[in-house]
Amino acid sequence: MPSAYASSSAAAAPLRQRRKETRPQELLEAALRLFVEKGFAATRAEEVARAAGVSKGTLYLYYPSKEELFKAVVRQNLTSLIAEGLEVLAQFEGSSSDLLATLMNTWWDRVGNTPAAGIHKIVLSEVRNFPELAAFYTAEVIEPANRLFTSAVQRGVDSGEFRPMPLNAVAHTLMAPMIFLALHRHSFGACQPACGSADIDPLVLIHTHLDLALRGLQVRPSGARPAT
């Protein structure tokens, strides 16, 4: 007959294993929260460890530096989503207009309407002082996101749904309001109504922008003159 101690040890082992498996996620969540609240430069590794309920040594076991911790936050919240978007692009069977709507609405659900929206504020305000992180963010986020949207627009051009236009300019035009919404969420949007600025309905803005962009991309009747 097993002793009470043996039974207790057997029960504790899976609990310790589950705790070990959840630690990276807890560290990433704590890091994102503190990076957004205090900024990357002002956040100390021991603060992240304390917020996640682990020791500083445990944090470094998973992420050997604060820079690597930030990279992991970006990969989990942005890089992985862009990679999923590229997979959606490759398999999508509807119109390119529907594809762009899917990409933008998914971004709001997964980034804009979550704490991950604060990553844009961190990057724009601090990455200039960290060249390694700037190069990382360019390679992991900016270039893949640009590739995703230029490919989606090119798909519409190839099918005859969209008229030919400068792809990079169109991609940045589509992405700019999403970045604006993320920044607004962590600036004026965070102090409503105390700061007195007009509130913004994110979904209305996204859908309005998408409607304007898609009308501009549509193939025009023969003889129609572009706006000056």
C-alpha cells in the first residue's frame, strides 16, 4: 500500500510540470504589460520576474536577456499572426476584397483589441535607441506584414478585381489606420473621458477605411478619369 507521502509526491509532480510549462507564458504576459506601462528601457528584468511570480534566475533560464524577452513578446503576438495571415492568403478562395477585410478584422481581434496593441507604442517611441531591436522588428514584423498586404493586393490585380497601383503605397495605406488605432488605444483612448478628446469606434473606422480603400482599388469603367 503506497504511503501518504508517496501519493502526495505523485500528485505534486504533474502540478510542478504544469507550473513549469506555464512559466514562459506568464513571463511574456508580465513583460508585455510592463513594457507597455513603463517602456522597454525603464523596465527591469527583476520586475518582470516578480510580476510573473518567479525568480530573476528563472526568467534568465527561459530568456537570457531583456532584449530576448522583448523579441519573444513580439514573436508571440505579431510574428505568428503575420505568418498565419500568409497561410490564409495562400488558401483563401474568396475575393481579394474579402481577403483584405478578413486580414484587417483579424488584426483587430488578435492585436488591436488586446494588450499587444501596446507593442506599436514601444517600437515607435524607443526602438531608435536599440538598433538590434530595430533590425529585428524590421525583419520579423515590418517586412513580412508588407509582403502580406502587397501579395493580397497583387492577388486582386491578377484576377482583374483591382486596378494596378503602386503595391507598397497601397500596403502602407491599408496598414496605417491599424497602427493609428493601436497608438490611440494607449494614448488618448486610455484616458477617456478625462482627456476630453473625441472617442473613436475602432470597428467603424476599420470598416470605413476598408470601404474607401476598396472603392479606390476597384477597376474603373473605361474612360473614367482618376481624381486629382
